[in-house]
Amino acid sequence: LLLIAQLAWEAQRDLSHSVIAVTMAAASLYALLRWLERPSTGAYLLVGLVFGLGLLSKYNYVLFGASALLVLLSTARGHMLLFDWRILLSLLVTAVVILPHLLWLLTDRELATGALHKLDFGQRGWPFSGIGSLALAVLDFLAPWWLVMLLIFRRDFVRALGGSSCGDADFSLRRYLLFLFGLLLALALLGASHFKARWMLPLLLVVPLYVVAALDARALSRKRVRFYAAACLAAAVLVLSTTAWRLYDWPIPAGRSALAEAHDKVAADAVEQGFRRGAIVAEPESLRLAGNLRLRFPDSLTLVAGVNPHAPVCTAGRDLLVAWDGDRQMEMPGLLRTLLVEELGLDPGEIDAAFWTQTEPRVPRGKPGVLVIPGSLDLECGS
């Protein structure tokens, strides 16, 4: 797993709930194998618990659960255990775990389903764009692991990809992957035209285990194993050293760490520009910046464009602080401008005047964009 960049590197740099989803996928696989081996009442309860937590971790865990269910239904033992009365205990535990989230879904469907637009349903040359995007996401997720395996094990690696004698007899990893790719392909054919590598995290976690289990014993020579272990060690050293390097504000291709961002200075600059308390408005890509500013201005409310579903209630005469990622865009994003005008009732001319006065005239690339308009909020906030 050290050779899968999405786990070894991206999990250190950026990911949050994807890491939880991976943990729950691994725990679910362990719970399933233990349940198949010893189907006690406790094992049924554990399966219900881990699957409930998995559903809470990230929505794409549903594909993991569905693929695992199809594998179990396709085997005699899995079919027998699924139709045991104790499966009702598993369902009850899962229901108790996810019930609060389901109640929230019923009250905030628009916010809960807002991320579906990332799949770009029916856009960009469907269905070929979806199938191509899916293939690239899978290759990207497994890189550079599959390249290292191909260089070291060569034909044995290619043969192992089509191996059938891997995984427990009652839970075939090969069958799991076939069902999974079938579901992903169905998504692409139904209109999904965009897939990201990190979305594969909880789904393809078992691929290295599948391949290693399918390798012929003669392919695992001492020389090859040593080369593979050296590649894993080199990846670990590279990730750790780069992570430590990013703590300093030095220009490197990976960018600087979140721990190196000077949020105290951003807050001090905002105070200098006249912000005391009021509303902090940010774009979805600047959640970390908005959260850190909220900690430094505890009497203020925080709004994220496209996330907060309802117009806020403001206090008349309070200040406005607008924040965005200056590394991505030097000028204020249009999404923020729309929120300021339509939701908060600001005059576009007032926004432009404040922007050109305070940013001199644009935000330097690499620094957070911050715009302060003191005393600009009214009681209705434009609603």
C-alpha cells in the first residue's frame, strides 16, 4: 500500500473522510472473513456495526457493500448465512448507526445530494467519456504500484491479474472485483462521465492483496522480494521527507503544508482592514481558511458559498470578511460575488471599490484572498 499514491501521499496531504472510508473498508473485509469463518451472534453484530460506520464514512462505500453482498449471494455459504435469522440483528445495528444521518438526509436533501454533480451525469461525450475517465481513475489510483509490480514481476504480474485461486473460498476477491467493476461500468453507462482516483480508495484497497495471493510461489524469488521491499521503503522515506519539507514555506512542486499557512497573519491583516466581527464568507475550496478565521473571530458566523442552504440572519452594522484561495484565483471568484449580491444584498459597486482598494490591485499568487467591508451588513442580509 506504500506504493499507492492515494494512500501513501494524498492521505497525508489532503484527504480526510477518504481515510476513514479506507479504514472502514479494511475493517469490513476483516469482519466479513471472520463472520464467514465463525458465524457467531457477535460476528453478526460486528458486521452490522462496521457496515453502518462504513456508510457514514463516505457515500461511495455503498459500492463496496453492494459488491460484497453480490459475492456472498453468489456462494452457497454466503447465501446460507445471509438468510440466517441473525442477519436481522446485523440490519438492526446498521439501522441504529445510520438513522441520525438518514433523518438529516430527509430534512436537507439538496445539501446531501449536492456532491452528485461531480459525476457530471450525461455530459462530455457520454458514455465514452465516462468509461475512459473510469479507466484512467483506476490506473491513476493504482500507480505507481502497478508499474513497480510490472517492472519486478513482469509476466508473473500479468498472469496474476487474471488469477482465480486467490482469496477465501467463501469470499473470492476476484469475484468481488468483477462485481465492483460491473457496478462502476453501469454508473458510467447510466451517465456518469467523471471519476476521480481518490474515489477508488475504499473500493480497490484489496487489489494488491488479490495480486499477491494470485502470484505463483516460484515468482516470489528472494531477489524479487528484496527489490519490492526496497521500493516500498524508498516510497515511505520519500513521503516522510517530503511531508516534513512541506512544513516550511518553501516553493516546491507539492506546495506547502496546511500547517505552514499563516492564518494568524491573515486574521491580523483582516483586523487592520477593519474587521471586528460579523460574517466570514468563503468559497468551498477554502474551507480550511474559513474555519481557521472562524476560530480567530469566535463572535462571527461563517458562510460557505454553495454549501449553506439558507440565507443567514445577520446583525445590522456588522463587518464582512470574504476569503478565497489566492493560489487558485487572484481575483474574487464569481460564486462569492453572486452570494454577496443575491444573499447578503451588497451593492456590486461597493464590492468593486473595496476590492481594488485593498488588494493592490490583485491578490499575490500563493496567498489567501481576503476582502473586508466594515459595517456593510444589514439585519436582513438581503433575504
